Amino acid sequence: MIKVYINDRPYDVVDGITIMQAATTAGYKIPSLCYHPRLSTYGGCRVCIVEVEGIKNFVASCSYPVKEGMKIHTNTEAIRKARKEIVELILDNHPQDCNVCMRNGMCELQNLARTVGVETRDFEGARKKYDKDNASPCVTNNQEKCILCGRCVRTCAEIQNIHAIDFVNRGINTKISPAFNASFKDSVCSNCGQCINVCPTATLMEHNYIKEAFAALNDKSKIKIAQIAPSVRAAIGEYFGIKPGQNWEKETAAALRKLGFDYVFDTQFAADLTIMEEASEFLDRLKNGGVLPMITSCSSAWMKAMEQFYSDLIPNVSSCRSPMSMLSSITKTYFAKQINADPKNIVNIAFMCCVAKKYEAARPELEIDGMRTTDYSLTTRELGWMLKSAGIDLPTLKGEEFDSPLGQSSGAATIFGATGGVMEAALRTAYEFATGKTLENIDIKEARGIAGIKEGKIDVGGTEIRFAVASGLGNASKVLNEVRKDKNKYHFIEIMACPGGCIGGGGQPYAGLGSQPFDIGLLKLRAQALYNCDVAKVIRKSHENPDIQKLYKDFLGKPLGEKAHKLLHTHYKQ
Ligand code: HC0
């Protein structure tokens, strides 16, 4: 430890950390923009400047290390004036359209301007003129709003290892773009949406389908069906200013009915269905010498990344559709029959924590007899916006149950939303399918926690199953490179594209001012909301869900059967 002085007060801090880290531990939040604690230091925006006695120029606190006896001033007149001017200069070539901007009220630049005291806009800087890239069903790019903080570029490279975007051009023409100025649609972007989570402005946003969703809700000739992903319930409260860590599933069901949905189903029902198919597929491969390790397939951004960068591993990837797509298949077949409806009159709208689900929804491989199954996939943020704009104050609503028969789920399905949850759910069922015995300790601790890579083993009927769990595509690439070297290292691998799993999805509410995207504390709170829900359920194994048992008995036949293959499985592009 060394002693430093911050604003004339002494503090003992760890040697070698930056001034910003020292200030944070001492209780000072230095304003910043390009800085992110989980990314490499860029030091480009200079918003975090401070004065250090004995150094002539202001220094960027995000990159300058502390030294014994250093005297730091974070809040002098000169610093306040310089910081304000830096933010004014950033604003000078930023559009003046806050009132009509989708991030109005949730914009870091707007907040920063207030924090540093910008009260007038005295200069009219050169404005950037670009066409908005709206072609991708997932990510839109409006470079007129970009302040070149580079957080998106570093996230895509350092967290996700995808490298889909970078700075291009020079000077006033500098912008962020996929290679060759391509649209996101034609790039290697995995659609994970993590760049959206870290973007401080409305430059990178999800392609929103709010207008289409409202139009469908107002169409009297349609049967409107909603489903919500596991992690939506763990985060939607944050959109309404409630602290993270609570489960809002019943209030969300009530809110969706108030929005006008005729049926509100739960993606978690289909998570149980996925486990029936995936556990059966795994045991089939294990018993009959199929390709191992088997790799989970429910994360849509992982699927796109896999097809682009790991297509040699296609035989390893489970053929199961994701729970979202399974539920959409079942509503337009089994459920349509139950209510005597023409599936063409059903509109399936899925509310997901994920941006890439929009791409998944549009995949032709998932059509059934030429019919699209998920009509629209919207993010948790889009749901929050729809509810607010319809005057529905979710946290104050009296909770309601999901509709039957596609609304009941096990605890295993709930934990799908956190990294390791799919593995734990699959192992609970695979064990009992393989052995015919009850799995006594169903909490598979090695699969839990926010770590990016986890490993474990479990004895399944005398065979030791070695498994791995990776969240974040950067971590996934490390595990997959191991698999390329040694196909026998694992039997079963779960991969989720987003850090922490779906709870950290690219479509989740923007992290609050006190926390950052992929902040470990935030992810832990969201995960805990799901694990608490698992423990509170009487049924905690997918195969024990009575409505799933009925679905197989009345309609599907058996797992991996002919009908299941047509409706619940898919194939991938080389
Ligand atoms: Fe996920 Fe899913 S866990 S991908 O992030 O498998 O969006 O929560 O809905 O489909 O169930 C998202 C979350 C899901 C799916 C489920 C899976």
C-alpha cells in the first residue's frame, strides 16, 4: 500500500492502480466516458482529467498510475472548467435531438452534460452526415450520434473476440463501422448486442419492432400471443427504477395482458421442452457413439458466431431449437389446434433479453411448412418502453399467472437465464433418464457463478461426465480452441454468447449510473433472482413438468421422435 492525498485528505491505496481506481476506493466518482472497468484503457475522451501537484498538464485519471505521496485534486475550479469545456466540445458536433432520441433520459452523454454543468450550447461544430444503417434485424448504427469513445470496439474485440467493428477513416470523418464500410447485416457481427449495452449514446441500438408490435396488438383479426424469456423477469423492474435482483414474472404476465395480448405464455415452458430433447440427444450420442462433446445451441448469437468461425464443430452442436423457437412452433401447431385457430392468424411476439433472437426469429430454417414461427422478437428494453408508453406501471401491478397449457415451468427452466443454468437443468434430467434413479443433490454447484469459464463432472450411471460452461464469446473461443485440440476433454459444453448468460443479454435495461454493463455485482443480483425462484418451486426438474408430459402424450409422441424433429430441431449453415 502507498499513501496518496486526494483533495487534501490522506488515503492508503494499492500501489500500481490508476488515479481513477484510487479515487473510486476513496469515495470519489470521477466523471468518465471512454473508460470501462472491464475494458482496456483508451484515454481518448479526457473527461476524467485531474490535477496532480508537480505535473504541469492535467492527467487522464483512467490511465495515470498513483505514486507514493502523490497529491491529486479532482474538483478544482480549473478542472471543473476544463471538464465542462471538453464535454461542450463533444456536444458541439453531436445532434441536438435529445427530445426525440430513443435514449432520452437514459443517455450517458446527457447525464454527463448535467454532471459537469453544461448549461448552454455556445458553439455550432461541424456535424457528421451519415445514413443510418438499419438493415440488420438486430443492430442499428447511427454514426451521427457517435462520440468515438470506442467502448463498442473494445467490447467486440476484448470481451467477445469477434472484432466485427473498428474505427475507420481519419479526423472529422472518423467513424465506427464493420469492415469495408459494410452494413452490420453483412458483417461478422454475432448480433449479441453487447456493443449496444456499452454505447453511451443512441449510436448503436437494437433494431426495434415496437411499431410492428403495437400494430399487431391493434389488429382485431389476430390472436396475439406473448412469451417472456427467463432473464426478462429478473431485469424488467430495473427499467422502472427498481433495484436489481427481484423476479417480476407475475407482474409481467399481468402487464402483457393489459397491453392487449390474448395469451401470455412462458418461454420457460419451452426451456423444459428443450431439456427433454437436449438431454435425450446427449444420452443418445453418449450411448450410440455419436459426436461428442455435445454443445448447446440455444444462444442465438453463439449460433451465428459458430456458423462463421467454428463451422468445423457443427456436428458437435445440438440440433435443438432454442426455447423461444420451440414455444413458437408449439403455439402455431399444438395450441392452434386446441383453440381451433388457423396458425396464420396467430402473432407470436417474444420478449427476450437478447438482441440476436431477432435474427433467430427470421431464420428460414425455423419455418414450419413455410410459416414463420416467431413473428417478432423484442428486447427487455423494448418491452419496458412499450409498457411505459401505454401507461402500465409494472411494479405496482397485482401479479397474475401465465396462461395454460404453455405457462407452467420447472425451477430448472428458470435458471436457463444464468450462465450454467442450461447445463444444470440438462444434467438434472439426463441423470434421471439414464439411471432411472432420483438425483438427490440437484444443485450442481460447479455450473454456478458468474465466472466466464467453469468446469465440472458428474457421475451418470457409472460414466463420469465432464462438462464445461462458457459465457461471453471470448470465453467460448478459449473453450472451443481446447476442444479443437482434444475432442475427449469434455462430454458436454454450454455456451452463452453474453457475459453472465442471458441475464447479461444485449437487450437488458441499461445498467444504472451506479453500475456498468457486465458489472459482476449486477449480474450476480439478476442471477440470484432466478436461483431463488428455482428453490421456491415444487417442481425443479424439466421432465417432471406435468404439462410437458401431457404435450408428449397428446401430441409429440416421444423425445427425438418424428414430430419432435420437425417442430423442435433445426440444422446449421456451413
Ligand atoms: Fe435466453 Fe433462452 S436463456 S437464450 O438468453 O435457452 O433471450 O433468459 O429466452 O430461447 O429459455 C434470451 C434468457 C432465453 C431461449 C430460454 C435459452
